Amino acid sequence: MKTWTICALSIALTPFVATQNAVAPVPVPVEEEPHHRVLLKNDWIVLMRVSIPEGERTLYHTHAPDRGAVELSKAFVTLQKMNEFESSPLPTQPGDVSMTSGDQPLTHRVHNVGPGTFEVVDIEFLRRPQEASKAAAAVAGENSSARAYKWTLAPGATSAMHAHERPHLIIAVTAFPLKMTAADGQSFTREVKPGDSHWVDAKVTHSLRNEGSSEAQIVEIELK
Ligand SMILES: [Zn+2]
């Protein structure tokens, strides 16, 4: 009688377990998630441009433990970690910077509630420094691998002259003519648009000037 009961139970459970396995989502590496486009990959970082149309969800994807994000659009998104509930909608603002650090990779998915397309620049940090470098300017956010600096420049305004000891990324949040001047006075001007980025793999002392007629925003992400 006892044997019969156990057999019946395992027969009853088998189809349930099989169905669960068939629908369980399998996370993809972040670089393979279709809304993420890799712009640059080197020994230090993977730089990605992420674009999620209104109403769409990413696949579950896995990020490195240390990562950064620079928002380019105004929208509401939800975040959902694997096997957890979806968060309530969170507002995003152009120029918002988040720098997160963890001991474990993060697996989650993102849902753009809208309105409009959700645009963001994602940076995965691949190595932590042996010893920390000195900050170049006021720190807007940091994790174990890097610091973020945020420059908001009125028309005609110039940032303080500052020195980067370590490789860094310059990311435009708004469209404007950006003038960069080095310590020796040499300068060049470039029209940038939201999400444009430039990797600088050298020590640089420079200032950033907004040559345009409306407020400009720029974010620098510097390795520690
Ligand atoms: Zn700088």
C-alpha cells in the first residue's frame, strides 16, 4: 500500500516539474541581450548603448558585479531580479548616473513603462584597481572600479581645469558644441549628441566648455 502511494505521487508530480523546466527563462550575457549594443570593449570596460522601446521588456540578462549607467531619457522603468517580483515603476532623468558594486553578478530584466523610448549608456567594469587613484573632480557616484563626474554647463560656461590620472570615458547627455582645452592651451571643438562617448586611455589635464546656446550636460566615468 505504501509503495503504491509513492508511485502515484511521483506520476502526479512528473508533468508539473517538466512544465516548470520548459518555461523557466534562461538568462543571457548582457552583451547578447538584443536591446544592448556593444560600442567598445577593451581590457577595462564593456561600453553599451541600450535602447528599449515603450512597452518592451529585455530578456533576463547578467551583468558584471561592478557596473555604471548614464540615463539619456525621461521615462519610467521597472526592474526585476531573477526569481523576484517586478519593482514598481522608477523614474529616469537624462544625466542620472548610477554606479553599483557587488560581489556577485546581477541577473535581471528591465521593462520600459514609458512614455517614449528608454535610452541609457551601460558600462561593465571588468577589473578592480590594485590601489585607488585620486579623484579628478567632485564625485557624483562611484563603485569599487570607477568614479563618475557630472558637469552641467550653462551656455558659454567652462568647467574647472582638472587632471585625469586614469583612463576615462566622456559621455554626452545633451547635444551641444563641446570645446575641450588641454593644459597647454590647445583646444578642439566637436558637436556631440546624447549618448556620444569617447574613451581616453592617457593622463589628461583639461577643461570642458559649452559653446552652445542651451544648458549642456556631460558625464565622465574614470577608472580608479
Ligand atoms: Zn575631464
